[in-house]
Amino acid sequence: MLKRIGGLSKSMIDKTRSMLSSNNQTPTAVIVAREDHCVSRKSISANALKVLNRLHEGGFAAYLVGGGVRDVLVGLQPKDFDVATDASPEDVRALFRNSRIIGRRFRLVHVVYGRDIIEVATFRASHDKGTGGEVGEAGRIVRDNVFGTIEEDAIRRDFSVNALYYNIADHSVVDYVGGLHDLNQKLFRLIGDPVTRCEEDPVRVLRAVRLAAKLEFDIAPDTLSAMQQTAPLLANQSPARMFDEVLKLFQGGYSKRSFAAVRKHDLLEYLFPMLAKRLAENASPELEKMLNAALVNTDKRVSQGKPITPAYLLAFMLWPDVEAETKQYISDGKKVSEALMLASEDVLKRQLAVISIPKRFSGPMREIWQLQPRLEQWRGKRALKLMEGRRFRAAYDFLCLRSTIEPELVEVAAWWTEVQEVPFHDRVDYTSRKKAVYGLWGEPKPDTPSKKKRRRRRSGKAKPTNAQPNGKPSKD
Ligand code: ATP
Ligand code: MG
């Protein structure tokens, strides 16, 4: 029986290694037969298989490529499957009624099965192999739509382990760039000259860090030094693309490892500059603890198959600055809710220059922040109203995590936990007994008598004082 290493037989690894030329030239293809690798049809999604089979039956070459092949080979469950073919986008479109052509820079076809989308790309050559590509300032590729051969398609991919092809025709795995060798060494290595490849697309620097963290691989030394050299180019990337990368970094179920890797490689300043500065200047164990708890919580939800929203984690990344600025505004005489609103505005504005956060996420982030002082101070029936709000649960979770580093909040968080466990009909009574917490935001204590303002009624008549059952004034 053959010995298998990382899903490949020992003999295949040796064969691959021996075919890598010492002068770093692209080796000829290594073809690993079905019996020598672990990519079975069972490990491929039914929809990806349908696409591969139909292309093959239509007379086209059809391969699974990229993260799908890589992940199966290392024993992980791929999150998506990408298909590469010699069929043109129009040919693919004609084969699948449930498909659409997308993309300007790269024209791809999405074959849509409900929420599952299989991306089908025609083999592409590198931008300098034909007439369709354009290179802009600093060597960055601005247009890249040149069709090519499978070999050309392989060498324009980013890392060698991302350029392995599973051929539906004979179920073999094909390697043009030494990817099997690197996979066995647990190494991410940029294909070609690493500096040029990072300059062409600086986001590859982030991809290397993320994927190495995901797979717990190392980064090859020459790839690493190219990344360090070119990382500053990340500052000029489009905020929209940077946001996509942030989502991939923190929503894949390995956000804790991603965050640690981003910091280790000094890349946090390109994603969350305010937080990076804060952590660099006065790294407090409490802040580390809170961020860690938020990341662990996110990863746990992903592993349990529970829904997650980027708003929650993003709200944490920006919270230390929102909180500090809010306190500043309060000390300048603003009321808590106004101070919080102004601080949220300032912090988001600064952050949006780096990564764009769509309104559908920044809106909930603001709501989570706005609810923090209200959760800290409400009692009585108002508490019940807060609980009915659509952002209550996220704001409550947020408060609980804050309480891990703010001891004053432990009691408040515990109270909210309890009240949610109280049977519905007992909640009014229960909430009226809440012990109010004051002063966390630098506001006056409730006993300070002269601060209470009287509200005027529209009719001009004075309204009776809004009193609580215990006779104390309610706090707005
Ligand atoms: P995962 O899906 O696990 O995040 P992945 O490697 O599949 O990782 P995708 O973004 O899905 O990442 O990309 C699919 C494939 O497309 C990659 O494996 C790689 O071959 C190629 N690719 C993606 N981004 C780039 C890039 N910036 N430069 C060159 N090739 C890329
Ligand atoms: Mg993928």
C-alpha cells in the first residue's frame, strides 16, 4: 500500500520534488492519477460536479481549481468551488440556463443554484502574454482579460498551492508550478518573481497572510520578504476591495488566527489604522482580552453554523476609539447620546477612507454603539421596550463582551441576562426592581438634585413629574 502524506501518495511527492528544477523554472506538469490522491467526487459539491460534467460532456476541458482542490487535499471542507475551462464565457452561458456573465476586469460566468454559485472562468493568460491586458502605475494590473492555455492559467494564479487542477475527464490532479511539493511542505509560495507578483496586485499580501493563517501553513522566505517590501502599496488599494478582504479575514471561521497573523505581519495599520495605533501605543491587556473574546465568539458562531454579521466585529474594532471620543465630547459638555453620535460619525469617517463599510453594516454598527449607554442605565418598562428592539440582541452581546474588561458592567450584563430568562409576565415587576447604574460615561450621579429639567407640555400646562414606583425620577 502507498503511504499517503497530506492526501498524496509518498511516491507522488517524491516524483513532484524531483521534477522541480533547481533554477526555479516552471516544471513540466505533474499528473497525479486518481488512485494517488484523495480528491474524490464525494468531496466535491453536487453543483460543482454538475458544472464539471456538463462542460466535459459538451466537449470542453473542465477542471476544479484553486482553494477547492487545495482544501480537499489538506483535509478541509472547501467553502467554495471554482471551475476553469477552455470554453469561452459565451459557450458556458449557452450550456447553463441558470448562468450569467459577470465582471469587467475578468469576465467570468456564475452558474447559479439558489444560494450556491459556481464560478466558471475561461483559462486566462497573464496580462503580458497577449493584447488584452493593461498595467498601470507601480506595475499594478488594471485590466486582465486575455484568454490562454491551462499552463498560462496556472502561472498567473497567486500561490503554487492555489494552482492545482482536478481534471474531471480522468479525475487526476495536475500541477504546473510545484504546488504539490509546497502543499506537502505546508508552504505558501508566490508563483514567479514574488516582488513583481505583489506589485501587480498588493492584495496578494493580505491573501498570503489570511490563507497561511487558515491552513496553518508557513510563508516561503522569498515570498515573505517581497510581502514586507510591498505591503505599503496596500494603502492605495480601493476601499471596496479592502472591505472584501476584511470580510474574508474575519468571517471564515478562523478570525482569531487571521487577526494574530495580520498583527504579526504589521498589516493592521492598513485595515484598522486607529486600532493599530492604539494597540501600538498603549497595548492594554484588557483591550486585547476584549478583542480576543469578540474573535473567539465569531469563530464559535461560524463553527456552530449560526449567522454572523460583519457589523458586530467591525463595531468592536472601532469601539475603543468611539468610546474614547464619546468621553471627550461628554467632557466638552455634550450629552451622552449626542456625544456618541458625533464620535461614531468621526470614527466611521476616518475608517471609511481605508475600507468601505456599506451602509447596511455601518447602520447596525451605529445602533449597537448607541444602545450601549441605554443598556447601562435603563430600568422599568423602558427596559422591556429596549428588549423588543431589533438590535437588542447584538447590543446585549456587545455589552457582555465589554463587561469582560469593564468590571462596572458585570452587574449590568448579568441583569440583562437574567431579565431575558424571567417569564414574560413577570418581567414588568422584575424590571421595576432594577438597580440603576450611573456615572459610567462621566454623567452626574442621580442624586445631584438640580440637574433635572422640567418638560413643557405643548398645551402649555405643566405635566406631573414623571415618577418611578420608588419615587425617584426616571432618567432620560
Ligand atoms: P478561500 O476560498 O479559501 O478563501 P481561495 O484560494 O479559493 O481561498 P478565492 O478568492 O476563492 O480564494 O480564489 C480562487 C482562486 O483564484 C485562488 O485559489 C487563486 O488560484 C485565484 N486567485 C484569487 N485571487 C487571486 C489574485 N489576487 N491573484 C491571482 N490569483 C488569484
Ligand atoms: Mg475559494
